[in-house]
Amino acid sequence: MAAVQWRSRGRNYDAELQRCGLEAALVDFGDYHPLKPIMVTDTKTRRGTRKGSTSSSSSSSSSAPPDPLSSMLDGTDPLSMFAAASATETPTMSHSSSTGDLGRRKREKEEEAVGPDFEPWSLKRGEILARFTTTEKLSINLFMGSDRGKATSQGSAVSEKVRTRLEELDDLEEGSQRELLNLSQQDYANRIEELNQSLKEAWSSDQKVKALKIVIQCSKLLSDTSVIQFYPSKFVLITDILDTFGRLVYDRIWTMCSDPRPLPDNFTVEDVNDTAKETCLNWFYKIASIRELLPRLYVEAAILKCNRFLNKSAIQETLPRLTAMIRGIGDPLVAAYARAYLCRVGMEVAPHLKESLNRNFFDLLGTFRQISSENVRAQLVLQMVEMPEYLTLYSPAISWILQCIAYRAPESLLTEMMERCKKLGNNALLLNSVMRAFRPEFVAARATDFIGMIKDCDEAGFPKHLLFGSLGRSLASADPPESERLTILNEAWKVITKVRSPQDYINCAEIWVEFTCRHFTKREVNTILADIIKHMTPDRAFEDAYPQLQSVIRKILTYLHDFSVLFSMERFLPFLDMFQKDSVRVEVCKSIMEVFIKHQVELTRDPVILNAMLHICKTMHDSVNALTLEDEKRSLALLIIGFIRMVSFGRDFEQQLSFCVEARATFCNLEPVLVQLIHTVNQLAMETRRVMRGNHSRKTAAFVRACAAYSFITIPSLSSIFSRLSLYLLSGQVALANQCLSQADAFLKAAVSILPEVPRSISVEGKLRSSESFLLDFINSFLATLLVIPDHPEHGVLYLVRGLLNMVQDYTWEDNSDAKVRVYISALPLLAAMSQETYLYSIPKVDSNETLYGGDPKFLSEINKLCETLIGQILDHLKTLGRDEVRTLLI
């Protein structure tokens, strides 16, 4: 009896596609539809009816299927239940709710007075501490605690308690303190922090007088100007303690008023009980007994907010009195910072009282003559401090006072301030603070007037380049009149270019670069870059100015997005050459690339852009070494890939391929870039096929073979095994689509040959995972491609299929894995499709095995033999599984 020959049944793919298509069905939208909105049952009706009654409204028609969410809630909706519950309650308004609304309205009103556009003191604090430093030795007086008053019994008379507390205050005046000398700046800051902690500990242990003594002692330190360069930072550190003390006192009195009910935010004096008022008065009496002016002033200012507990107009009355008290301070620097603190407290508790702020500032103007007095000059000579350095010490105080005054002030106030500056002989320090305090729009509108005033300032007291720097900050945010812009730039640059100190020069030039980029062309920007190079190159001064130079680049990139214009500036690339520190140079290149990728919309072939960008990308690439982190490599690779994607030579495909060859040599250390180049070349080959409509000429056929050779040479340099596998397969498909049969055959053979190199586990996002699933996905894609691959005439029938299955057979799979059998099962549909007279899909102009063999019986016999082998392997595996299951049951 002859052996039975099994064959795959014939398939008519077109007929099967029609039979398996989805049937169209009309939907009656009048009936239930899943997208139809659901009406929620009104729970108020349900509550109002007796048990067993039905609601007057329904969620849907009776024919609609039930909603699983609604059925779980028994037809009720939680939101409707809450709405019903709130509706059943009587809408009564209590006193607390009404006062809460008033408090909310008052807070909103206060927020209108001081909004988020007001720069808070907390932002200036760190800047002052970083700017005003010293290397000289400092001294501080530490409080030595007294035990007086602790022995007083609870039954003592009130007069005895008051007398004891006054004695304790006198004890401080008489010297119960210890002086620490030769402290560094950090030691001084640490001691102040210790005093701050001592204040909190004394307060928490109910030693209120000790806490007050600490605050008085700290306030006294503000009269010491022995190390005058450190005074602004000392002011910041000590006023932190005053702020803590003011907050503790206010919170204590607030707590006394909050029993039994909380005190509303908008409380009045009538809401404050007598005990709280007495305590508040007691604090003010204690402070009034302080003998020295400066601590009495500072401590009372610290608890200024507590006046709310005593009198509705107390704050309004107290601010002018404290302002007048400052007139008794002899040192102009100490007085300026005292006014700054009073303005800071005033803006927190009563921002609407601008009259007191203005009076404070005008009093400050009256003390300007003291700055040039003999006493001040003698002090500066003793401490070896120059007058310009001394004047900068006033900047934080005056700037803060002017910020408080200028906040949401009318434009007329700026005019008044300018007139007062002129009367004072255009005092440079004051003029500088005015320009920085008022709105940039106001300053920009008067830019020409300010330039005239700057010219008339005394150069010795306050450098003019600092004034032009402040003016430039305003002009970078607001536009002056168009007709005046060129004159403004010329007048400013006449002064800036004469600055001798490279650091002072670049600080000012960096500000005016933005104004130039906003309003002028590349010609003016190029001129400024040339001037910067001229000033910063001698003695390698640029090494100390990298942050400012980086800021110049950022500002140029903010306004100049046309890179053909940018790179055509003669001085732009020489400017980049000043960044000679590797880390800084790479950061600058990254910033340029980020702007290029964001704003370069059209593909480019401009040689100026390409040469410059290749130089920038090469700089980033060459920074990669063995110590470079993977995240940094990935970041750099993404930027370079973004550039490569924007390069296009149009129909000049050979030039595009030459660019990819050059890029491969330039970026050989970044694997993601090489992968992108392979994709770019494959895309180039497919674009060639599209242009030729699949009919290659001798020239284009040679070109697509050159593209295949590029990919075949580049892929082995990749370290990732799965990147190589996927690119071999993809490049083989591209080669096949371009009728490059020998190249496609080489790609697929190379993919099969490296399958044994696939490790059993790979790293995915830093975690080891089994590679089995990735390998199976690749093999399935590979099998789908083999359907259209014609057999090589010298290698026998189905040689690629056999080679793949042999590799699968020899591969070391995981223990108890069925991956190999899964591959065999996936190969069976491929072999069945190969036995058909007409294949499911094919490649145009490529003859698959269906054409080569034409249904030859020998070819079908080879397929059947291979199928029998695979099925035998699958059955053997199933038998093994059955035996293992029986053995498990017996155990």
C-alpha cells in the first residue's frame, strides 16, 4: 500500500477576506444606545414617597439593559444624594459663617494690595547673604541667662512681678552678656542661629522675659558697623530673630483670644477679651522701658501687628511715630536698614498705608548728605573700604524701600522721584534704585531722560556702568520709543565699552545683549559679540565669566531662530570658541541644539548650517568617555538624532548618503545615532524606489545597493543584539523591495547566524528580564518575511527556513521552556502558506517561490517532510508534558 501524501488545503484568500468581513447593521437611535446619556433618578422624590412607591423619573427606558454601576447603588446616585441632603437642610447663616465671609473678603482685599507680583523679602534674603560676605573676624555678645525672678511664688503681688521683670531688663543693660571674638562669617551665622533656638526654647519654657532679653541683645548688634562689608548680611540674620519673636508674641495673644471660640481673621477690637488686651499692653510697656533707641525701635516694629488687638487705628498711628524715631539714629547705613525693616513690617501688616512708606523714604533722602560726611569717611579709611564699595551696601535697603513705594504706584510718582534725584545732584545710588524699583514700562518710556541723568552723575561715587546695567534690565522687559532705540544703544555702549574690569564689563554687556537682540539686526548683534571677544580674550578673562557668556548665548538664541542668519554672523563661532572648559562647552552646544530642534521647522541643506551644526554635534560627541553616564549619553544622542532628521538634500540622494557616511565616522561612539543613520539610509533607498516607481535604472540600482552596503557594514558595530537583529531584518526587507536579492539574502543569513549570541537575559530599564519573549517576537517577524524570500539557486530548497529552525534547535533555551515548540508551531502556518498556488502577499518585481517552483511536486514534498518533522517534535513535547503531569500526580 503506497504511503499517503498529505498536502495543505488550497486557500482562496480573496474569498476568505470577503466572508470574514464585518456585516453592516443599522442602528435605531431612537432605541437604547450605549452612548446615549443616562438620566439619574432624582433621590428627593424617592425620599418623599412611602415605601413601595416608585419615582416619577426613570434612568432609562424599560428595554434598556441595566447599568451595573447604578444597580450597585440601588438606583441612586451619590452626587444626587449629597445634593438632596444639602437641600433638605435649613439654609441658616450663623455669626461665624458671616464673619468668615467678611474675613475672606478682607483677605482678598489684602491680596489685591500685595499680590504675587510683589517680590517677597524671602527671595532677596538669600541673594543678600551670598553677595555681602567678608573674611574678616567678627564679634558677638552672647546672652548669659539670669535666674532672678524664678523664685517668685504664685502668691506674689503684681507690683512685685513687674519690679522683678524690670530688674531683669536692667540686668541686661548692666552687662549680663559675654563677648565672643575672632569669629568667622560661618561661626557668626551659627551663633545667631543658636540665639534663635534659645529664643524659641525660652518661649516654650514660659521664660518670656529671657526671650525678650535675647531679642534686645540681637537688636543691639545692628548698631555695630565694625565690619561694614558684612552689615547687610548681619541685618538679614538678626531680623530673622525679630520676625520669630514678633510671630511668637502675636500667636500667643491670638490664642488667648481664641477661647472658647476661634477669633475670626477680620476681628475687631471688640472681639478681643480683656486678658489679651492686658497682655498685649504689657508687651508694649516692656518694650517702652528699653533705654537704647535702636533695640526699642526694632523690637516694637517686630510686634507692630499686635496693635490690632488694642486699637483699630493703632498701626496707622504707630508707623509715623516709629518713622520719626529713626531720625535719631546717627549712622546713615544703620538708619537706612532700620527704615527698610520698618517698610518690610509695614507691607506685611498694613500695605495700604503708603503715606508712611513715602515719609520713610523722603526722610532717607534727607540723610544722603551724611554719606559724604567726615565721620563716615573716617570710618571708611579706618576699615580700608572705598566709597563705591560702601555705597553698594545701601543698595538692598534702598531697593527694598523703593520697591514697597513703587509697588502698583502711578507713573506720576516716578516723575516725582526723578525730580528729587535731580535736586540731589543726580545721586547715582538713588537713581540706580529708582530704575530698578519702578515698572519697566515707566522706565523705558523715559529712557532718554535717564541716560541724561546718568551722564550728570558723579563717576567716583557709583560707577556709571552699574546705572546702565539697571537701565538695561528695564529695557529688556519693556520697549522704549522706536525712534530713540538706536540712540539709547549707542549712548549705553559708549560707556560700557570703556569699562576696564573684564568682570564689570561682561556683567553690563550681558544685560544689553537682550535689548540689542530684541530691536536690531544681526549686524548690531555681531558688533556686540566682536566687542565682547575683544574685552574678554586678553589674559583669558573669559575663564572667569562663563556664566555671563552662557547668558549671552541664551539671549541670542531666544530672539534669533533663523540659524542661517545666526551662523552667518562672523563672530558667533569665534564667540563659541571662548568656551574652553569641556563641561561648559558641552552645555552651550546642548542649548544651541535644543533651540535648533525646537525652532527649525523646515528641512535644510544649507552648507553654513550643516558645517556649524556638525561642529557643534561633534563637540558633544567627543565629550563622551568611559565615565559618561548612560542618561547623559542618551541625552546627547537624542540631540544629534534631532539634527540628522532635519538634514535633507532633496533629490540629491548621493549627497544625502555621503552626509550619512560622514556622520557615521563622526558619531561612532553613540549607538542610538548609528541606529538612526541606518534608518535614514533605508528610508533613502525606499525614497529612491518611490521616485523610480519600482523600475530602477542602472544608476539607481547601484545606488540602492550602496545603501544596502552601508547598512551591512554599520550594523555589526552595534553592541545591542536585538538592535542588530531588527536592523538586519528591516534592511533585508528594504533590499528585497528594491530587487536586491543577494543583499537581502545576506542580511537574513547574517540575522540567522547571530541568533546563538542572544543572551538568556537582557537589561530593560535597569532590570534583568528574560530575553525569550523578545526573541520569539523577532522569529515570528522573520518567519513572516520568509514567505516572499525566493530560494537561492545554489543553497537548496527552503535553506533559510531550515537554517532558522536548526538555530532554534541548537539554541540553549530556559529550563522547562516551551519556546522552541512555539517556534515550530509558528513555522507550520508559514509552510502551509508556501504550499499554496498563490501566496497571500508578494513583493512587486520579485519572484517568490510560488513562481520559481510553480507548484513542483518535489518542492511540495520537501515542505511536507519539514512539516512532518515539526509535528513530530511538537507531539514528542506534548507526550513529555503528559508524562511529567502523571509523575507529578503520583508524587
